[in-house]
Amino acid sequence: MANNTRPALTPEILVPRIGDYMVEKGVVTVNETNRAEAYRQALKQKGEYPPPIGQVLISMGYITREELDQATAEQILLLRESLQRSNQMLEQRVQERTAELEAALSKLADLNQLKANFIANISHELRTPLTHLKGYLELFLGDAFGILPQDQKDILKIMKQSSDRLGQLIEDLILFSTAERGQINLHLQPVDLYDLITKSKGRYLERAQEKKIDFRVDCHRSVPPVQADPDKKCHTPE
């Protein structure tokens, strides 16, 4: 009957290629380890668990117990030193990678700040000429420079609407840059949802009809107000 009993656990089992190590150290020869390995393979073919190669070398009289213990201890120490070096290299790599990520994050923060500053500056620069343009349009529409024909006034009204839209976009850009810097302040107060929705409907109903879109709003007058900042509006493109 085959012996299926596993060999006793020994420190040698923790050390890989102990036979090769003892050959390198000159404790045994290649032929001796080959014979020991051949004996182990023969046991495997019989269905038995072969003992570690060091035990076989002892049983064959090629080495002593002291030599095996010495080689095993040396191998364990070498493995521990290798593990320590690997841990140190891994820790160093983690530190380097962490430093790289921190540098990238800092650069990203600088770029975000630069973007926010650029948007804020360009928005403020656009405000001044737009203010002049809107002012003159209002003067023309108010007949400050003489009465204009109705067709010309209609054109000026379209220009006024476009300038108002552009002004609102500029305000949105300024609000965006302020929010990016975390400096946005909300002044909450009751906002009438019905009034807000009704105004939105009036703004887009004509455009929807021009495009043959069925645009409906179902909102009851008694809908309760909400706490919001009426100056912080979301403006969609015309």
C-alpha cells in the first residue's frame, strides 16, 4: 500500500531550491543532488509523499544535519534581507508616486485658478463696452436722438434683446468663476415658483411654436414658494 502520509514540517520546506544553494556553497555535488532528486521522484511514482531533498541527502549520507540546518538558516536570512530590500524599494516607490500625485494635484489647482482668473478678467473686460452699447441702444429706442421709423426701432429692439442676452452670459461667466474659487454667496429668500415657471413659459413658447413644438406647462397657482437666490439663475442659450 502506498504511504500517503505527508512528511513532517521542517524549516527546510520554507526555503526554495535548498539543493541548488548547497551545490553553490560546495556542500554537495550536482551528482549527489541528482541522485537525491531521482530517489524523490521514484517515491512520487509509487504514490508516496517524498521527504524534502535535504532529508534525502542526509539519509544518503551526503551531508550532516548540521550542514542542512546551517544552509537552511543562511537561506532564510537571505530571503529576509531580500524581502526587506523589496519592502524598502516599494515604500520608496510609493513615496515617489505620492509626491508625483501631489505635484500634479498642485499643478491642476494652479491651472484651475488660472482658468477662473481668466474667465473673471475677460468677463469684466466685456462688461464696459457692452454697457456703452446697451446705453446707446436705450437712447435710440427712447428717441433721444430723434424719432426713428418703426422698422428701425424693431431692429434696435432685436439688438437690445441680444445685448441683454450677452450681458446675462457675462454675468453667468462671472458667477462661474466666483463659484470656482469657492467665493459664491447665496442670499436665500422665498421665490414664487409659479411666477418663475410662467416667465420661463413666455420666454420659450414663441420659439417652440415657430419650430412646431407642442410646449405646455402644468403648474398650479397655489404651488408653495421655495427658498432660493433669485439672482443665481440658470440661463439657457437662445
